[in-house]
Amino acid sequence: MRIKVLGAAAGGGFPQWNCGCPNCREVRAGTLVAKPLTQECVGISADGEGWFLLNVSPEIRSQIESYPPLHPRGPRHSPIAAVVLTNGDLDHILGLLSLRESHP
């Protein structure tokens, strides 16, 4: 079993686009030793070939690009076999719009 955390931040990511709290300000300024995070999404695979995504954040494109096992291996291919949504929150479903392209 392989599990890959593609994103772990709450809605809006970290730093959040509209937040001026000390943590968000300092990470933008480079004075806080912290890594920017995308919104929550997890990849799960039993064999490393077919993947299930647990939620699909609006940043799904960059999350897929950041993890080579999720890259296509041919024209109109995706190792993503299915998406499991835990709820209807926008930060969990908006990535579906990016995954709308079909393939065999």
C-alpha cells in the first residue's frame, strides 16, 4: 500500500491568500521556516500503478505534477482510477473540473 499526501492545508492553502496572521506574513517574507502547502488531497495505491484520490482540491494539477507516479504514461492516460469524496466542500470537489477530460 502506498499513501502520498499531496496537500495538507485547510481551504485556501498556506499561506492563505487572504490571511495576514503572523504565520502567513512570515512565510511570505521568508522569515518563518515553513513550507507553503496546498489544500488537502491524498493519493492511495495498492500496487503503485492505479491510484485513488481522496478529495480533489483546486490545486490538483500542481499536486499531480509534483508526484511522478500520477503522471500520464501515454496519450490520454491517467493512473488515477477513481476519486473518493469525503464531503461536498468546495475545497474537496473543485479539482473535479480539472479531471473532466476523458480517456479509455
